[in-house]
Amino acid sequence: MKYKRIYLLILLLIVPVLAFAASKDTGYLIKNWKYEATAHEDNTWEVTETMVVTFTQQRHGIFRYIPRRFSRQIETADGQQKLQYRTLLRDVTVDQHKYDLSDADDDQDNLVIKIGDKNKFANTLETYTISYTLCYPDDRITGADFITHTVLGTECNTDIQDFSFDIRFDKPLPAGLNLKIYSGSWGNRNNDLEIMASTTSDHISGTLSEGPAFKGL
């Protein structure tokens, strides 16, 4: 990513990202979720997520789904063309908690981080700190740099009291940056949650209070 002409950065809800134990009464609440990322020139993103979770029922832990495939439509001389991309993930860690990595949901092509100990229940209040590196492929589009990135998916089946994101770029962004935020239900192309982003020369950040279940950013 050369940063010389970034026309579009999209915070999208394109794939399921978070899922917990399926239950009508979820038995947990996310009190705080902080999403921090640094985007580098070589198309890698270093991500750290910190979630403070309150359990109201006995649960062993959580499942974190991270998407590894996305697509976008572009206009060509021959009409609309759909480009498919696969994102690699590496250096996945969960601080001070047992975890396993596995593939699941072949249609969505996610990496699943199963956090928790099958031999004991989680405490009433737990903090989960997840770190990983996303390796984005070349966008295959000439004349501009496009970034499509999911911050919060739409599969979280409980409310989030407070969510914040901060994305830092290791070089200044161009003055002509075109930022679009999509929020709400899966596949939405509007900002239904009315999230306002703050931008500086090398940062994009924002917050969401009282985020409802199954809504994303």
C-alpha cells in the first residue's frame, strides 16, 4: 500500500465476526470492547482487541470469528467484475487464556479462535486480549488504493455497552481520502447506527455506545 492515492476506506459488515454460545438467553454481556489496529505500508494490519465480558450464566469462554475472505465489485470496460480476495492471518495470541485455532464455516472462510478452558467455567468478569496480524492481498485495482475492512461483525448475539475503534496508519493519509462507514444489519450500505469517525493525518477512530446485538460496523 503506497498511500499516495487512497480513495476509499470502508468499515464493512460483510461477514460474521463474533459468535458466542447459541442460546436465547445469552448469559453474558460485553461491557467494553476496544479495537486497535496499525496499518502498514506492506498491507499488513496489526490488531489488538480487548473485550471485558460479564457472564451471568456459566460459560467456558467465547468464540471469536475472524473473516479471511471478501470480495468487491468494480466497473470495467466489459461491465461489472467481482474480485475475490483471501486474507491471511498470522501471529494469533490470546493473553493469559487457553485458546485453540480452527477453521469453520467454509462458506465464509473464517478463522475461529476458541477461547476458554473446557475443564472450568469462566469467571463472572473476564478480560480477553486478542492479538493477530492480517495480511491483505493486493487490491488489483490501478490508479487508487482501496481498503475494505471489517471492524465489528454482525454475529454478536448480545449487547455491547461500549465499543471503540482506533486505526493508525504508519504513514500520513492523503488529503483526498474518501472514508465511508457502513453500520447496522448484515450487508447494510448505510450508517444506521450513526457512528461518527474522527480522522487525523494518520488516525481514524470512533465509538459506539449501547451497541445492539446483531449489528455491525
